Amino acid sequence: MSFAKLVQKVKSEIAFYKGLAKDTEGASGIEYAIVAAMVAVVIAGLSGGMGTTITTIFGKITSAMVGAPTGGGGGS
């Protein structure tokens, strides 16, 4: 990859994340996912062997929620 293409890629990524930061729709869902992940980490710390499985499950849930398109539009 040439340097110019790399710079363009970085610029497009920055623009994407700036737009993502401004988009507050679905923020509460992400907040719930973060809380759920933190609870999973606490449980993982307390339960030993089963903790890895729980953390993996919540990680998959969080990834699915973050990757899901924002919906809504049903309001007034």
C-alpha cells in the first residue's frame, strides 16, 4: 500500500469515527452493553473457569449490538 493510500485510509477512518461520535442514537444500547460487559468481567473474576465463557458470550453480544444498524424512527 502506498503512503498516499495509507493517508487517505486514515483520513476516511477519522471521518468515520468523528461521525460515529456525533451520532447519539443508540447510545443507551451501547451504554447497556458496556454495563453488561463490566458485570461479566466481575463475574469472570469471581468464578474462575466459567468466567471465560461468560466474557466471550457478552463480548459477542456487545459486538452484535455495536455492529447493528441504528433503527428507530418510530417516534413523533
